[in-house]
Amino acid sequence: MEKIYDVAIIGAGPAGMTAAIYAARASLSVVMIERGAPGGQMVNTFEIENYTGFEKISGPDLSMKMFEHSQAAGAEYAYGYVENVTIAEDGTKVIDCGDHKVYAKTIIVATGTKHRLLNVPGEQQLSGRGISWCAVCDGAFFKGKKVAVIGGGDSAIEEAIYLAGLVEKVTVIHRRDELRAQKILQQRAFADEKIEFVWDSTVESFEEADGKLGAVKVKNVKTGEVSTVEAAGAFIYIGLDPITEMVKDLGITDESGYVVVDHAMMTKIPGVFAAGDVISKELRQVVTAVNDGAIAAQSAFKYIETNLR
């Protein structure tokens, strides 16, 4: 007979790992299912400066600390690509990972988000050949070269600052005439002589040179003028989309694909919870994801105690 966990957590980012710690400490049987490295978007973040208790810590380091904590608490970790989630007649949650299934009394969806694509010519063809969504992962390949960063939010400017320490020049391409990033990040970027800005512009296409990225073609949205930015690398940070394909048939997402929950992190389906960046909310930060994860685990514990004991 297949094991039925008390709690199955889909995703091992800060929300999922925190939920695992709280659930395990409540003496629940817990498994985290993750398709990549533990940490979610934290893994791709060079430095985190606003997580309480750490003035500055790298994303990979904080990810590993959280993962080790979850393992020490007793949570199981399993690699798997979740394809679909269904609810059996008796209320058991069935998580289909393709080559195997996981069964649980409750689930916490903590799948996070993925980088949004520009969907312009050359993007897919040159992915991995100059185009990247992770400066921490790929920035070192462009030492001494010119690169472009597309976007104007926190992630874009954080990575532009990081890249400026490695490359010859960083050109930030932004569709507006001002940045959306935190003021402290803007100040650092404007003060860095290696960072230049192309305002009011969108990417028309990525141009190939000798099998790799050679330039970014941009269009000024106000004048219509088309110009070319020389770049051996391009890092795209134009927003994030929720990873909720596996729960789309449950009817728990809003029009943008984010999971809708109440104050207890429960969806409209009993025993199905969600936490972190994947839920519909205003602020998506490591600290808010941790908060969500703790609440979701506590709510799952109360649900089991009240309904399934």
C-alpha cells in the first residue's frame, strides 16, 4: 500500500522549506517535491539585504541554510516534476510526478514563479548562447565584455549592479523613463560608471553574430526610432509568471494564474493550501514567503487535527 503523507509540499523555495520545518515540528509526516535546486528564485539572487537577521547574504547560501534546517527538522525531500494534482473520492490528494505518484492528506502549493519571456525574434534561438535569466549563474562568462539588462525593477537593477563588477559595460534597457526599483538600488546604479541606460525602449529582436548573441535591437516607444545595442550577453528581468500548470484543473487560480487563498493560506478546496510567490498578493519577498509557509503548515496541522484524526 502506498504511503499517505500528512503533508506534501510542492516546491522547495523559502515558503515550501519553511512550511516543511513547521509541519515536521508538529510531528506530521512531510515530503517536499522539487524539480530543481532548493531555494527557488533565491538561488539566482547574488545578494539578499532585506532578510531579517542577515545584513547581507547570498541567495544560494540562504537557500542552503533553509534546506539544511528543513532536513534537520525531519522533512523528506524528493526530486520530481509534478505534472498534475487531483483529489480522490476519499479526499486524498494525488500528486502525479509522471513516473510515480505521491499521496497526501493535505498539500501546500509553493511552486513560486518563473521568468517571463519577451517572445521576440532570437530569444529562444539564442537562449544559452548569450541570453540568460540568471546573472549569478552566467555573468562570469561575459567578463570584459558588453552586456544588456532588460527591465527596470529590483531584480533587473540588482543584477545590473552585480554584472558591472564583472563586465566592460552594462546597458539597462527599460520601456519607461524611470526605474521601478527601490531607491537605494537606483542610487547605486546611477553612481556606477559602467552602467548606462536606454530609456523608453523595448526589445525588437536579438541579433546573432557567429552563432552567439551579438546585439540587441531596440525601438524607442515615443519616437519609433530603432537602434542597436552591442551586447555579448543579455539578461532578461521583465517580470514573473506563477508556476501553476499542475493545479489548473482544480480551479483555484485567478485570471493571472496565481493561487487564491484566505488568511489561513487555504484555497477553496479543503486541505489544499498555498504559500509564497505563487499566491495572489501584493508583496513577493523572501520574508513574506517564509510567513506564508509557516501559516500554511499550521493551517494544515489544524485541518488534519480537526477533520482527519
